[in-house]
Amino acid sequence: MQDKEKEQFSFINEKIKEKPLNKKRLLFRAVFCVGMAVVFGLVAALVFTYFQPKFEQLLYPKQEPVVTIPRDDALNTEMTEETEETETETESGKTEPETELVEEQQLVQQPEEWEIELQDFQALQNKLYAVGKEANKSVVTVTGVKSDTDWFKNPYESKGQASGIIVADNGSELLILTERKVIADVEEIYVTFINDVTVAATMKKYDGNTGIAILSVPMESVETDTLDAIQVAVLGNSLTTTQGTIAIAVGSPLGTNYSILTGNITSTTNSISTIDSNYTVFTTDIVGSSSGSGALINLNGEVIGLVMQGYSSAGDENTLTALSISEIKAVIEMLSNGKDIPYIGLELTTVTNDIAEEYDMPKGAYIKEVKMDSPAMAAGLQSGDVLTAVDGESVFTVDGYENKLLVLSPGDTAEITIERQGTEGYTEITCTVEVSVLK
């Protein structure tokens, strides 16, 4: 019986031999695991590299550097009802301020003998030119290159040049103010600094109204030696500039790079009526080139005017004229930040108190002309209308209208309130205008 049980369970006592180790298979598995690990690592690295910038942009959006140009205190501020009453009282003689010029002149003590030698005049000239040489560190030469063909269809390159002013450094690029006509429709733009180093530049934005443009030069393309040789221009307060102010012309007022001329401001009362704004034009006794460009600076080396001979009158062709820099600071700031200048298409003049009383007109901005195919024409605005409000906010001057327009962006709609003259007097009308961009 016991023998039978042993025979039945004899397999329990059998030894199971282990399967011999296959080294080739083990090596294959090891290589396979290592290969998969490498593939996984590569895939993970590629996925991480691809998605990391997106997640960083999503979680920590990069903020573009913003250029800020402080505004100057305007001498001709927009009139409110209170200032109108004050002005009316002044005109009627009720609150005319008394001057004490005689007493002030008595306080000025002149030396008994004041002789000026020729050496003194030369020393004064040397100081003026020293200010100009320092300001020229902010000046660059802008060159626009365009390919063309002659009568025989031979290709050649044409170049246009003008001065530019370094107006800002936002940390990633140098921003240069110049005239667009030099770089319009060109294929390449180059900027040459005062140390004769030339780098490529690109158009950032331009204003189709004034004709000014902002160029961008990446900081990585500017070497340290050049950065040490140049400086950003200081934009001064041109609203305090008066007739007789000494001015220094830098850039290329004679058409020659980095030339310096000195003279005086002969007039600050001239103005030019452009689209959607009016600008003060400084005239000087500085004889320059009809194609001259650059800037007018004061004795502190601050830019007070942008030389633009396109705004010269027929009698000022041989003397330099410049746009008041304070009045275009808002435009320069917007262009430097890559923003388009809003455009409606009106040529305006301010209805002063005298004009309003003499012609029985409402206060506001008188529309002299509506530009063809402009948003203003599409909205139904007409010459002879008096613009009195933008989006419900009163407008008393052209400057006030421009300030409200620059707050808008192309594509926005604005409610323009006008007074239109009819057989029974003026009637208030509201027009909806879609803001655009002047190309």
C-alpha cells in the first residue's frame, strides 16, 4: 500500500532543473531597454522644448517694452467755459494785468564799460559748435537702397539719404526718427552712426500725415564701441521757444553729414494745417539746403524742432524750417510703440471768441476741408461744419480735437458732433465715423 502511494506521488521527489541562461537574449533585452530609454528621453526633450515657450507665454506673458515720451505744458490749452469767461473779461479790459517792465529794467544793472573783442566772439562760436558736436552723437545717416533699371534695362541701385535722430532705446532696439520719403518703397535700409559703423534697419511705423517715420535697429546688431559712441537725444520743450532764440542745426542741414549751423529762430507764429491736426513751424535765419534734414537744438543740446524742408513756404526755401517737437511728441511715442496714427480726414481751424462773435458761429473746430475718400466724407461731414464734440466730450480747439483723436485706434468708431448752418441757423448733428489709417 505504501509502495503504491510512493509510486503515485513519486513526481514530487523529482528535481526541476533551471533553464540555462541565454546570454544573447539577455544582452538583447538590455540593449532594447537602453534604446527605449534613449527614445523616451529624446521624445520627452522634444516635447518639453516645443511646449515650454508656449506654457511660459501662457503663464508668464512677455511684455513688450514701452517707450514713454513726457508731454510738455501746452501754452495754448484747450478752452473750458471758465477760461472763455476769463478771456472775455480780459478782452473787455476788466482784468487786464498790469506790467511792471520799467521796474524790472531798473533792476538790471549794466556794466559801465562792456567791450567785446573778436576773441570773445570766437570763444562763443566754439561753445555753440561744442554743443552741436555733442548733439551729433544722437544723429545717424539713414540710407534707403532701391533696385531699378535704366533705359537699356541694365540693373542698378539708387540710394537716398537723410539724417535720423535716435529718440529712444527700449532695451531691445534703438528707435530712430527720420523722414519717410527717403525710405519709401526701398528694398533695404541702413543706418550709419557717428563712428562710421553701418547696420541694417527696418521700418517700424510711419505717419502718412506728417511724413515722419520710426526705424528699428536691433540691439544685438550694435557693438559695444558703437553704443559708447552714441546717445539718445533729449526732446526739449519747444513750446517755450520764442522769436530770437538761438538755435543750432545738426544732422545734415546743408546736405553734408554731421554739419553744424547756428542762427536764430525768426518766427514761432507760423502754422501749417495738415490732416486732423495743425502744427507750428519754426522759421530761422539759418541758410541751408532745400534737401536739408536733421534737428534744431537749443543751447542745452535739447531737440526743439525737426528740420523738414517740405513745410517751407515759397519765401523760406533757402532757410531752414522745422516742426515744433513738442507738438509731435505724441505721434513719435505712438510710432515708437508700433501703433498706427488714427485718421479721420479733416482739415480744421479753431473758431476763436472773436470769430464766434463776429460771424455768430458756435465755438469749436471749423472744418475747412473734408479729404476725398476719407472716413469723414463717408460719415457725411462737410466743409463749413463746426465740430463741437467727440464721443460726447466737448471740443473747443483743433488741439483738443487732435488729443481726443489720438486716444482712438484704427477700427474704432467715434461719434462726431457738429453744428451745421442752415436757413434758420445752426443745427446740431451727430455722425458716426470709423477711424482709419492714412497710408
